[in-house]
Amino acid sequence: MTNLSNKILANLKFFIKILIVWIGEIIVFYLLADIGIGLTIDSLITAILVIIILETINSIFWPALTKIFLPFLVYTIGIGSLLLNGGIIWVMSLFIPTLRIEGYALIIVPLGIAVVHTILTTLLTLGNEEEYYNFIIKRKKIRYNDNYFKNGEVDYIKNYDNNEDSYNNEDNEDNKKNNKNNKNNKNNENNENNEYNEYNNDKTYKSKDNREYSNESRNNIVKNINKDNSIKSFPGIVIIEIDGLAKEILEEAIQKGQMPTLAKWLKEKTHEIKEWETDLSSQTGSSQAGILHGNNKDIVAFRWVEKENNNKIMVSTGLLDAPKIEKRISNGKGLLHKNGSSRSNLFSGDTENVLFTYSKMHDIRKFYNKTWYFVYSNPSNFGRILLLCGADIVKEIISQINHKVKNIQPRIRKNFIYLFVRACANVYIREINTQTIIGDMIKGEADTIYSTYLGYDEIAHHSGIRDRDSFNALKGIDRQIKRIYGANNYSKRQYNIVVQSDHGQSNGSTFKQRYDLSLKDLVHNLLPEDMKIYDELSSNEDHFSQVITLPIKDVKNLVKNKTYTAKNKYDEISTKIKSKGDNVLEYISNYKISKTKTAKKSKIGQKDAEVIVLASGNLGLIYLTQWATRLNYETIKELFPELIPGLVQHEGIGFILVNSSEHGALAIGEKGVYYLDENKIEGKNPLEAFGPNARKHLLRTNKFEYVPDILVNSMYDKHNDEVAAFEELVGSHGGLGGTQNKPFIMYPSDWKINDEKIVGAENIHRILKENLNKQ
């Protein structure tokens, strides 16, 4: 078949697709006029006329309208795109006497058109990833030069001018020769496994990274060079973080066929995978601080109390807390400080090019970023994302029914708002991430792009780390990775891809499900009955779910110090405490708890609390807030003699961490004590089930400024690989025990990473920086 015939056939197919989509839009427009929402037309002819004019205007003028109204589209979270199209139809009604539109129709009609457009284009282009790129970037002005395809291969021609790279079709012959030399060492791809070899035309073209394109598809590709003619001489890097994914679960997903893109990389040995070990606080706040800034000191958990700051509760995702945390950990030289982009992260990595970055969201101006253009440059995109969100909500409803019918355990109750939290994390943020990353790659300006995908973590929290929905979320993320990788064929420069996680998750029935009481209830049972306890044991709402579940407000209410009726008495006792205490093991083993109290049901506010109990997955924090500094083991023993033995004697507690004035850090379990500073064990090792580095993690945390009076880690069932979260979450993370401490990093095979075990997020930062500097 000749090139001319191929071109005619391609144009005919394109025309038929457009015609089918337009017919669908005309039908839905006509039907919406009959449901009384504010749209009135007199005949089908009017509907046809409106759709033809609307699509013509969108095709010609929408890119310009997007640039003009981009801030409006961004700050209305996409609803503005519907209003804009509604406004276009309203303007048409001024000139078409048989058309009238008002009220709700100004939003519902554009939404209906967008939904039908999305459904039909998806069905007509099913499996054709090229159409996805056209959807995202077809509005970007490009220039194609057939010289890029030489001997069946894409050449990237670089020109150096004062350390700046630019394309010049005539100059820099030396670079042209160098590029030709780079054609060696190509690996032949298996057509059966080649995700890009989707076309069956007679002639194919190979790109720089050995991906094949047909003669037809070649003509539709964005041709790597924009009108500014600039290309950087070195590749960029995209770092994709899959929140909450343990290496073990990743490998299971690959075996199940849920992540074919990553499986392909490993099979072809373009990438290698390595497990690493988190710090004690296995949650995003600590891990991303370490990864993006190289410093997670003093981040004890997802939330903690700062006694010196009027007992303020700091939350990693607090809208005003996150900026303060970043200010503390940043030295101005984070992972992204040199021309980087942050997309949907907790911290910025010291870049100002941010989008959905929690530490910058307190400044409404940071919500706006020109990269949003790639999200809104297609008038149907917002409707498409809404449709995908709606489908995800339906999937969750079906999943909940399935879990109840099959009595899948462990299972937790999910409230109504969770439907939207899941859709936001698993679809909305996912789509925004991918489209803006591709936008960054197309522009080619960012050297390092870091983005977090939240869907797996959110679903695994509520359904389980191996639930079908959790694996389906990974399948969706894998498809995004494939699209990002494929965007290299559209971008001005090449980008290497790194995929990693910040922590894993561990499964298990919650502490409350197992023992019919919460950590707060247990603590209350071991303290004087009239002590007032405040707790935050709600779901660990990593990242953006708090945008939905919590109102935007100022800092947490401060917990004011209140005078306990017996405090003076306690002060008198505490002054008499001698440094040398009794044998610790004897104390915890022989002390008999007097009686079990019934926890009070009355709600205690933060300002009235004398004890604060917090949870971060299976890590609990107990603060005795009447004292301005951390109480040592000896003082706690004298003031609240039942508290320490009562905690460690409970079967749901693995160990606690307290600080002794005589011995230093103590890890205490039911049958043993680990004198961490002295590296001495008395009785059974309480840290035996928690890995060889547990001692180092606890020693480091014990030196943190905001470590609680008592740090509590739940039990860990090594046989069943289960923990007992203090929050109501099936999959949890935050402390020690199981797969939550075993994330991964998948990196290009030519990177140099030694065989030593990677321990701590700060070392991931070091590895990334070392290899970035070699790019």
C-alpha cells in the first residue's frame, strides 16, 4: 500500500471517528432539551447547527481561550471549562432565535457533551495510546521535519551555544556525527511484547530508544522539536513515587500481570529493582522529607505534640503545618532545587515549580501553574476526568457490596465521603499527575520531575494491601507509567524514569477490632479515672484526602496546659525520685494492674486535655501534657505506676520506647527489656520480630526533639505478617513490623548503586542526587 493510500485511509478513519462523535453529541444535546434544565431548541436542525459551531470554535479558538482563562479554569478546579463552553452556547443563543440556554443548563449541557465525547472517543480509540498523546498535547504548536527520521530512526541533533542547547538544522556537524554513533548497541524487541508496535503497516521506523512506529503513526507524532529550537544536552529524569507500595506487593502485582510496563523493563533489563528499609516512622511525612530534602530529623510520626509550643499538635499534612515542617528540614538544596518540578507531593524539594504540593498549598498563588494548560487545553478533558471519577465511585460501591457478601476480613466501615476521597486519590490526582508530567516533558525545561501517585495507598488502607481493588489501582498506575515513558517520543529531550515508593503497608485487623478497645481506652484504664484524655486515632489521611475531609483552616487549636487537681502532689513526689530505679524487668513482670475501668464516653477537647494519645498506623504516641518536657521512665513509674506495665502486658502491644535517666533509651516488651544505649538485653528481646535495624531506628528516634513520653508499637504477627493498627485501617503504616518497612526503588540499569542494604529515606536522597549529578 502506498504512502498516499495510507494517508487517504488514515484521513478517512479520522473523519468517520469525528462524525460518530459529533452524532453522539448532537443526540445528547437534543435529548437534554427535553428534561427541563434550561435548554430549549425547536428542532434537531438547531442541535446539529449548535454542535457543528461549538466544535469548530473549540477546534480553532480553545487553545487561545485556555491561555487567556487558565487561572479561571485552575481556580474553579475545572468547572470553569464547562462554564466556558456553556458561555459559548449562550452567545450562540443571541444569534440563533430557536436556541435558548440558561440556569443549570450552562453546566449540565457542556458536561453531557463532554461525557459523550469521552465515551465515544475512548471506544473508538481503545488500546491506541497514540490517541492519548494527541488528546493531551495536540494543542501544542509543533514543527515536523522529516530529517528527524534518518535510516528509520529518530535523530536528536544538539547544538551547544554558551552552555545552552539548541537545535540547528545546518550547524554543528560534529554533533550530528556523534548522534549517528549513538545508534549502536540497540536491542531487538520482540514484536509480541512491544507495546508500541501496534500497527501493521509495511514500513516501520525505530526511535532512539528502539521503539517502532509505522509510516502512518510517524506522521502523527509530536516531532521532538518546538519552535524555540532548544534542546538540553543531557537527559532529564522523572521520579514516580507509588505511595505505600512494598516491594513484595509490587512483585506480586507483576506476577499477576497487573504491571506489564514494569515487568517489561525488568525482563529487558533496562531497569533494576532494589528493596530499601524505612526509618522508624514509615509514613510519607518522614520518608518524603528524607527523599526530597535529605533530612527527616524530628519527624516522629504522621502527627505529634510539641510540648514547648503550648502542646500544639503538628500534622504532616496540615495546611499550615507542612510549610513549617519544610522550613525546618530544608537547607535550600533539596532534590528539586535545580530546575525541578514537584507534582502532587507533600514537600517541594526546594523548587518553586509546584502543583498540588502540600507544603506550598497555604499560598493560593502556588495552586496556579502554567502546566495546567496541558490539563485544560482540551475542552472535553474535565468531563473525561469526572467520568472516570464517577466510574471509580461505582467500582467502590460494588467493592463494598462484594466485601460484605463474601464477608472478606479484615474489613472496616467506610463512610460516604470515602467514595469521593478514593476517586480523588485514585483518579483525579492520577490524571492530573500524568498530564502535567507529560506537559513538563514536552516543554523539556525541567531537569528533575517528582510526582506521587496516591491511589494504591488510599485503597490499600481501606480494603487491604492485597485486595483486588488495590491491584487494580496498581494496574491503572502502570498504564500512567507507560504513557509517561512513551512521552519521550514527543518530548524535546529524553527523560529517564525512576519508579519508587516511600514506604509499604502492613495488613491486619485493627487494635480495636482485636481487643474491643482503642489505644486511648487502654491508656485511660491505666491512669487515674478523672484524668482527661484527648486522642486523634482517625484514619491516617495521607496527602490530599484531607482537602476533602477537613476544612481549610488555621493551625490546630492549641492544647492549653490545665492544672490537674493532684499535680502539686505529683510535683512533690517527682522531686523525691532518685536516679537509680528498681529492676525494670521485675517491675513490668510483677506489677499487677488493680482493675479495669470503663472508658468515659464524654468528648474531651484539646484545650481541656491532660493526656494526648495519637496514632500513626501501628505506632502510638502518649504525651503527658502537664509537663513541659519529656518525662523519663523513673518519673512515669512513680507518678503513674500502672501505665508502663499495663501497656507492655497487653497482648496487642509489641514494645514501648521510654527514656531512663539512668539507662538511656529503653525498649520494653512483655517479657524483656532492651537497654538500647548499652546494647544489653534482659529477658526476651522485645525487638526480635522487628528486624536487625530496630535498635538503630529507636536510638535515632529517641534523640528527636518531639518524641513522646511513651512511644508505643503494636504487636507484629510474623507468621501471618500482620500488625494491629491503632487507627481504623486494614492496611497501615507508621511504625515497625512487616512490609510497611520494605519499599523499593526501580532505577535505570546503568546507575551505580552498591549492593549494601539501603536503610533510611535520607540515603535514597543521597543515591538519587549522586546519579542525577552524573546525568
